[in-house]
Amino acid sequence: MRAIIFDCDGVIADTEPLHFAAFQRVLEEEGIQLTREQYYRDYLALDDRNCYTQVHGDRRIAMTPEKLSVLIARKASYIEPMMRSHLQIFPGVVEFMRQAADRYPMAVASGALRHEVEMVLGHAGVRELFKVIVAAEDVTNGKPDPEPFLKACSLLNAATEQAIAAHECLVIEDSIPGVRAAHNAGMRCLAVTNSYARERLENADRVVGGLDEISPGDLEDLF
């Protein structure tokens, strides 16, 4: 293992419920009902662009680029105050990151917007630990496509002047599409059960209840 790439929502902070609430509010304003079960089953790992596109496509509702931009901006305006008042970092995450940063270069690859990722890292007090952030604005294809993780690896190489191969990277994820994206990138994946039950994440290389259960050194045997 030579680098660690973290997802953000559902791994670092308990923000998946906030994203759902913001998505649900925007869609209700458009006359579309979205249940929690539907969100967690079909849309949780998608970035805003792909979430709105897929929700509308599943319901055969037309979507224009202009309308998509409006929906994304409206959701961003709703979630920012929610994050400022309700943001919670998962137990053990900060300690795990600080231990890991002493040994490995680290990146975040998230489907959230960059300012949302920055808000989470700033709230946790760990922004300086990350050499690279890949957010929704930085990729064309979101998870389960491997693009976010492959781009994070490439940027880590540029930032550290190293030659880190994809198979030397560990991804930490909370979602089924995220696990799939990590494997599609040729990377190993540790899954945390913050969003899905353990049995739903069985395709990950290892599954834990949270980062408070392990240390970075415990993961070397995955490689």
C-alpha cells in the first residue's frame, strides 16, 4: 500500500442523510417523490449531475442542461446551511487520518461538490493532510466509473513526484457503486458500514464497522 484515497460523504462525515434531504426537497418542488429507500438503493453514490439525470430518466421526464444546472445550484443552496449546523464527523476518522498521513500520501475522491468536500475537511481539521481533492466538478464520469479514483492517483503522482500504481492504492468507501468503482480502477477497497449493511458490501476487500475499529497498519495485509 502506497497511497490512500478516501470517499467523503458516508466515510469522513455523516452527510448522506443531509444530501438525501436536500435532494428530496428539490425534487418535491419539481413534483417528484423520492423515498429514503429509493435514494439509498439507486442514487446514493451518484454525484448531483448524475443523480438528477437518472431520477428524471427513470421517470421519463425530460431534462435540459439548463434545468440540470438550476437543480444542482438549488440543492447546493439547501445543503450548505444544513451542513454548517448538522455536520458530524464519524468516530475515529480524524485519528485514522492523522496516523495514515505519517505514512502515505492521501486524496479525497468524492461525488460531492468541491466546496462541500472542503467544508467537511475543514470542519474535521484535516484539510492540510490531503494533497489532492477530486470532486464532482473534476470528472466527466462519476462512480461506479473508475475515473474519480484514477484521476486521484494521477494527481497524487504529480503532487508527490512518485510513481504510485493503481494497484498500490487503497480506497475507503461506504457505498456499493463506490466499491465497484475502486475495483474498476484496479484498486483495493476497504468498506465501512456507515450507509449499508455489512452483507451488502461483501465485494469489498475488507469490511469494518468504522475507522475507529482499525489503524492504517492493519490494512497492509490487503496488499
